[in-house]
Amino acid sequence: MDHGLWIFRDDEFDTPLYAEPERDELDDELLWETICEAVLEAFDGDGPRFDVLDHGEFKIGWKLDASTNLSFVARAPIDQPASEVKQYLTELVQRYLDEVDDARFPEPGGVQDVVVDVIPPWEI
């Protein structure tokens, strides 16, 4: 799988609001550590709240919404421009906040309905 999407509340990495793929389906434990480190640094104010980095064969992008303390993380193919990963995350966060009644405690099925409506450019 060359893509991924995770939504975390605060630093609750063991119980994400949304995970595709699930952590136990990832072949790369270092990828998970990189995601968690980037989100923790953003959450603690020690790193950027919105950025993209290269990780092996992938780009990892994240955006922390400070008003809700939700972090949105996307994994994209390495050849995807960082600007497109950022644009996707911006659209996803906006759609999520517009559509989900209780952003921090959403109904699980509702999250799935929101994220499938925002199509990443690497899947077009």
C-alpha cells in the first residue's frame, strides 16, 4: 500500500480516530515512529504543526489543528510533490471540521464518510 491516513486526538497513538492502514498492518515500524515523533513535536510545540518530510519510499505529511488538538497524517508516494500533500491535508482538515459534529469524539462511521470524500491527488 503506497498511501495511508491517520487522525489522532492529542497523543493517543494507540487509539487513533481513524487509521488506514492499521498500525499492525504496517511493514515499517520506523515509519510509525516517524509519524508519532512528528505529531508529538508538533503537539508539544517543538516542531512544525504543518509539514511534509521524505521517509524512504514515501512522503509523510501532517497537520495539527490547534483548536481541536487533532493531528491529520498522510502517507503518499515519494514522487508526490509536498505542495500536493499539504493541499490534500488542508482540504481534509477543513472538510472534517465542517462535517463532523464533535471533532474530538466523532462517530467512527462518520469519520469514514468524511475521509472518503476527500480524494488524494495520488489516487486520481
